[in-house]
Amino acid sequence: MEDKSIFELIAEYSAGTISPADAELLRERLESDAEAMRLFREIRETEKVLKSVQVQEKIDLQKSWQRLDSSLAGLPRKGRRLFLTVGSVVAASVALLLMFVFPFTRQVEQPGTLVSQVGITPGGVKAILQSEDGKMIDLTSSTSSHIVTSDGLVLVNDSLKGLRFDQSKLENQPMKYHTLAVPVGGEYHFTLADGTRVWVNSASEVRFPNCFSGKKREIYVKGEVYLEVARDEKHPFVVHAGENEVRVLGTRFNLTAYPDEQEVITTLVEGSVEFWNDQSSIRLKPGEQSVLDRETNNLEKQKVDVSIYTSWVSGTYEYERMPLSDITRQLSRWYDVQFVYETTEFSNHPFTGVVKRDQSLEEVLSIIEKTTNIKFKISGRTIIIKRAEDAANISRSSN
């Protein structure tokens, strides 16, 4: 029997119908074939774009993938290969999704019918803004387009650019620092006074001014942020992360600097940045990453696939042979759960794949299970990591 094509495997993976054996085959192909990995990412990215349409059109993407997989199975193997080699990968994936999603999956909305989600739900938009005088505003529950802080500054909730200060109200105002804190299970994005856009991940905070003055634009970060810095050659932008700093003029980059983690990681998407600590510095080019080991103070540079480190901004987690310990730290912040290893040997177990941040935790863990010898047992908000042969399928224990 011939092996399934990479497209068939991806279709089954997206539909959630892939078998453990085929999931392992898909994982091996993604790790050994860069073109297969590119195809996988671009199709999943296309699926993400269509997700917003799905909400309005009542499209069932899972059924669509199943329908696509069945249709491909009806073609001769040679015909499938020819179909997948015509045109670019992106065009093919978009065309396929349009062909198999839209014509067949429009559903008539049934009044009063809701699909309930059972399980541990993902995080969402949550943040607390603390002004310089200590007063706090819960931005999570605020639906107002204008928010007035305790010192009279006006904040505008922009649907595209997120929170920002109303520049027309800042004339003759002194520079004051505010702190935006995102709790575990949250995320938030906002715009600084100079037009720099900031995405803040779970369990992170940013201390920033209502306006910039002086020779430098400076903010202070704990946790993980992604920034698109507005270019201003006369006023360099400086991000402080503890005793370290990143200096930029105009660029897009991701900074991970959680106080409880050993490494500080800067990943450059576009432009140029310099990472500084008290002993050395490194200048990065696009596609490069600096890694500071806090224990040894060793600072290194390496080339990486930047999408793995920035995918959270667009709603996914991408993993390429990532150790399970790194994955569980990430998931624990997003889903507000704790992972417990029954045996420490699994902490370095690698996993390759892509999961959506809007999936339930059970769905994400199920995807990891299919390509590993690991099982997860959920008890309340604690997840126990067990050997596959010693554990049943994912189940929620009664308290």
C-alpha cells in the first residue's frame, strides 16, 4: 500500500481524524522535509484566515477537511500528485479551501441553538492598567471607546490598533509612566504614543510613558512581548528587560524575558536590533535570535525560523522539535493550569506541530498525544504527564 500524500495527512490532521500511525508519519515528514513543513504552515495559516469567515458563514472546517480528504481519496494517486504540483502552494491551499469549504458547508442557523465548549478553555483579552499614582483600570471589562485615567489622560480603545493615548489631549502634559499587566490566561495589544504597536502575552507586563521626551524612547518589560517599532532615527527605542536591554530604530521583533525562566530570548523579524547585557552585546539581522543564559551570563546568536517564536501573535503555537518542558510552560500560562511530570524523562521529549490558541486544552493535548508516547490526565487545573502505556486517554477526573 502506498504512503499517503502529505496533503492527505494534513487534511486528516486538520479534520482531527488522523490515526496515531499517520500522525507519526506526518511528524517525521515535517521534520525531514522543509517543503512539507512550509506547506503545512501555509495551509494552517490559510485555515486561520478562514476562521473569521467561519464565524459569520457557519462553516464547519472539520467537515470540510473530511470532505476534502474523501475527495482526494477518490482520485488516482498520480492525479493527486499532479493536482498538488500545479501552481504555488499558497494558491493551491486557498483554492482547495474555497472549493471544499464554501460550496458544501453553509448551514442554516437554527434559532436558539448554541454549541457548548466543554473543557479547559483558552485565554482571552485581559489586562489591568495601573497609572503612575497607583489607580487601576480593568481593561478586560471596559467596552467604552474612551477611558479617562485618574490623572485626566484620555485613552482611546481603537478596534484596529488597540489601546492608545489620545494625542490631542497630551499637549503640555508631563511624561508619566503607566503599567499594563496581562494576567495568566490573557493577552492584550496596544499602541504607544510614537505609533509603536505592542502585543503582550500571558503573565507579562509593560511599563510605558503616556508620551516620549528626551533623546530615547524607553519602555520596561517583564514576560513576553512582540513589538512593531515606529522608526525614528533621532530617538532610538530601548526595551529594558531587567538588567538587559534591546536597542532599535524601527523594527519588528519578539522578546521573551520571564523573570522565572533561565533564558532571555530576542527574535528579530525585520530591521536591526542590538541586545545588551552588563558584559557584552550582539547585533541581530532578520532571521536571527539572541539567547542570554541568566545563570552563566553567556550570550549567543543563532539563525532560526522566526515564525516559531512569533506565531502566538497571530493565534497559533508552532513547534519544531520543541522540548515538552518549553511547551508546557507556554500552555500553563495561556490556559492557567499546572503540569506535573510523573517522570522527568519526558521533559525533553520533542514535539513538532501547530496548534491553535483558540482550541480547548483537551484538543491541544490530544494533538500532542497522537505523535508521542505520552498521555495526559486532567484533574481540575492540574495536568499529569504519564507514560502512554500506563495511562488511559485524556479524561477529566472528578474532584
